[in-house]
Amino acid sequence: MGLFKTLFAPSAGVQVTPDETHGEVTALATAGHDFIIVTKERNEIIIWDSTTLRTKQIITDLDAPVSTVAASHPAGLLASTDEQGRKIRTWEIGSGKERPTVEADETVTAMAYGASGLLLALGYASGAIGVYDTAAGKTTRTLSVPKETIAAVFKEPPGKITRLSFSSDGRFIAGVENNGAVLLWDLNDSGSVKIFVRPPHKMFSVQFSRDNRFLLTAGGGYSISINISDGNAQLSIGNCAGTVSVYDVQDGSSKAASLTDEVIEDAFWTGRGAEVAVQLSVPPPRDGMTKFLRLFNAANLDGVNLREPNKELKLKAGPLHATSAYCQETSMFMIHLKGSLLRYSLYD
């Protein structure tokens, strides 16, 4: 029941492509050493082991297309939402046993499990966050920032939650909104919230370090123009800018690096000390943007030149904001580009 066939094995890693019968990959996540892969045409959730390089489980009895997935390790739980973001289905990884379906109070746009699997954070289109207790079978807390506060800080109303991260000790939930706000809730302090001052563009990623001391965020902005001449349309990307930031969870201090003329799409901790990896796209060319993974030391991030990494992996060209995920346990990066699912080892 293998999902992949190897195309070639360059020194930077191994490029693979999904079996054509499984169709386009629309979402990726990780749980321990497993990748969670959502396919579109057959509407399946595939659990793929990055140590054995084999499919270990396929969930096929989905009654609606999946828009968001989250997984918990070591609890071994998986959650998915339908396209409307109102129905959440949950399973046990391995046994495939389905747990009770959750009917959300609002439209869910992002999810993240706590490490124990007891709590599931639900990011809503309203900008609020629900904390769902899987044992009690209900949402026990709702975390939100007054609209007036968001408007005063960012000069615009709250946006939907686009990404969530749970600290491994279960104390903090961090989220980013599509207006660029970076929010940090302390569950041990009556749900108090810190609002970090953001750079002037949208944030696409948020993740706690393994020791929960730091919060990594990344994002960027760009403009798109379409020129039509002699019946031919040509798309161009311009005014690119991006920022990678690391915040101290306790005192709110930060380190940051920015760049222009390239698009920052994502960032994650590699699991090796203070090292972070940044996913970028470089325009043009017309058949897709050239993509890179660049590795940096977060401790020295302030003002670093993001074009001069400690290490760089050049990836296949593809569209902006391609679906990707990284597994710290096996140092494997996976990205879906132009119908192919590619995996790279960061340290081989």
C-alpha cells in the first residue's frame, strides 16, 4: 500500500511523487514521525510513516471534502474539518477508531491539539479561539480580543485565525490572524493575551520552540498584476517583502530579519537547537516561482541577511504558498508542487 515512487535521489534529499490514483494533495500536517496527507479527488486522509517511507493508514469514509487537519503526538489523535468549517471529525491514529463528531459553535479556520490530546484549539473566522475538551466533549473556554483593541492596535477589525500552535506544556496557545496580528494566550492566567507588534504584512506561520521559550512567526506581502496583450495574459509578482520574527514568550522581546523581492511563505523550527528554516519563493519565472529552504540560527536573527543562510536547499518551482509540512523527528520536509509530492532531508 505504498503511496510514493522514488524519482531520483539528489544529495539534498529524495524527490517523490504521489501515486496518480490518489490525486492532488490539498493539506499536510505531521504527528510524531507521521505525515498527514489530504487528497482532493478521492477525498482521503493518508497517514504516511517517514521512518519506513510507507503508508500505514488511509481514512476513506469522509462525507465531505476536508479543509483543515490537525494531529496530536504522542496522543495519536487526528481531527479534520469539512469545507464549511462547522463539522469536526476525529480519529485515533493507528486503530482508525472514530471518536464522536464535534459540531463547532462558529466556522473553524484553523486547529491545533495540545500534546496530551485532551485539548483541541479551534481558530474561528471571527478571530476568536475555542478550547475544546475532548474528554468532556464540549468547548470549555472561548478566547478573544475585544474588537476595539484590535482596531486600536492595527487600525483594522479582527481577521480570521489562519494558523494555531499549542505549547507542548499546554500553557500557551498562539495564533495569527489574516490581518497579521500575532496573539499569545496564557491558559494559566485566566486566558490573558499578549498582542505582538507586527510587521506591515500578513503572517502565515506560528510555532513554539521545543522548550516553549520562544515563538517563531513568518509572513510577507506582495502585489500581483496581470498584463493582457494580443489576447495573452501574463501574471507578474511585485513589491515583495517578508519578515521572520522570534518572540520571547515571557517578556515579549523579539529578534527579526526582513527582505524584499522574495516572498516568505512559511518558517519552522528544525528541532536542532535554535535553528529555524524559512520557505521562500523568488519570482518570476512564468512557469512558477523558484523555491528555497534556508536555514538560520534564531539566536543571531536580528538584522541577518536572509539571502545568506547557513544552509540552502533549492526546491522545484511552483505556485505561491504551496502546501508543505516538516517533521522534526526525522528532519524531513515535504511540499506539494505541480502535482508532485516532494520530500527532502535537511541533513543528509
